[in-house]
Amino acid sequence: YAHQNNQVLHYANQGVTINEVHNVYRVPDNSWLTRFYHGSKENNARAVVNKYLGHWDANPATLIPLAPRDSAPLYVEMMGGSEKILAKGIELINSGQYRHAVEILDRLVFAEPTDQPAKDLLADAYEQLGYQQENPGLRNAFLAGAFELRSGIPEGASVKSSGPDMIQAMTTGLFLDFLGIRMDSTKAEDFEFTINLITPDNGEKYIVELSNATLTNIEGYLAEDADLTITINRSDLEQVMMGIKPLTEQIEDGTAQTEGDLGVLKQLASAMIEFDLFFEVLPGTKGPSAEGELNPFEVGEVHNVHE
């Protein structure tokens, strides 16, 4: 790692950018056992540049780039359309130029996500690149991409990650932080309120504030002019977090006590969304999403995506 850090910075000081350094950096030949089985030398080399210089390569053209879905149609048009790109892609793959094939086929797939022949050909290139990788991370990424292009994102049972042990280990502050992430700020632009949260069984207290479409929390304090104060044992809050018993039910049956305007709780719930963690990375690979009733304050499953 010392060699990589120093040598990558050596290159950076000669103008080699974050988008070039992974093609330039090489590990020393005199220590065969120095293998990149965990992190790849390609990703790690770029990470060194990112640590010191950031993600931008200083080229103004890449400062505020178009999204691939927006730029790809123009590339396809300028390359003469899908048939010419497919023909060139086959030629490049047959000559072993898999990375070059990926460059043009990726544009075509982003421009035409329903073009299955294009996705199949890009998958062929990914597959060959995957077979060439010694590093398991790179290999997995290429082969997973090939699978998804051919068959779509895998569906079915996934590893449970929000069971009782995980929920109990999650701090109250972390739970509140997660709510701030789940909140769609565009739905909360007109909301402004403060909630005091008290959990007597563990002696915690929090100020939860929504302002400027941002949900934040401060541990160890209570607001004097809070719009709503909620008192609920942490053990009962965990039932909310696991989706076993909603907060509204706990308020109704007296498990949780409130003082103030319950309307702010409804406002907060209305701004929450359920994350679909099986989002597509490669265009045209996602199947229909299952829809269900939203429990606004539940900590949903955290899936291992795109394996």
C-alpha cells in the first residue's frame, strides 16, 4: 500500500488523472505474493487520487457531465445507429478488444434499453472481461453485469438484515438519521416543526427538527417550544422500527404518550418513501416492482444489491 500510495501520487504529480491512473500503475514484479484479492489495484489506484485530489480529473468537459441516458442517444446517432455499433462490437469482441467493445456497446444499451441483442453483446464483452480478472471484486462486477443484461435483476428471497438483533443494536440517533434519509425533501418543503423524543427506559432524549426540507436530530436536549413531545420506551420504539406495531397504534393504546400537535407526525409520515433497493444500474434490467402498504417509520430490509 505504501508503494501504491507513493507511486500513484508520483504519477498524479506528472498530470496522470484519476481516469488514467488505473491503466498506468503497476505493482512491483519482485514480490509475487502481493496480490490484490481484496481491493483491486485499479480501484485502489483511483482511490488514492480521489483521497488527495478528489473525483474530478480537471477536464472542464467532465465537470458537470450529462447523465449517460441523456448523452448516449447522441453518441448512437453520430456513430451511425445501432446496426453499425453492433457490427463494430462483434468485430472488436472477435479480436479480443473487449474494453473497446464495452465503450461503444454501453452507449447503445443506455440509448436503447430494450435492445436485447445489444444487451446480449455487451454481456458477452463483460463475461470475457470477468474471466480475465484475478481480483474477485472485478470478476464479480463484470459477471453480475453480464447476468443482469441477459436475464434481468435476480428476484426472490434475500438475506434478512433488519431482524431483532440488528434493530436492538441500532442507536436511536442512527434510526432518526435513517428517517432523515428516507424523507423525500421535495415533499417536505412546506413543513417546519420540532419534536421532542423521550425514551425513559434508557434515559435518552432527542430534539427532532424539520426545517428547510431537512430532518435532523440532536441527542441529549429537549426543545422548550416543541410542537410535539413523544414519550415511548426504547423497547417499544423497536417494535415501530421492526414494523411490528406502528407508532399510531402505540399512541392509541397508551404505550406511547404524546403532548402537542399530532398533525406534525402525519406530515412527517407523508414525506417518507420506501426504498426499492433492487434499482437497476444497467438499463432495461429491472422487472416490475411489488407494491405494498408503507409503514413510514419502519427500518426496511437492506439488501445486498446487484450481486
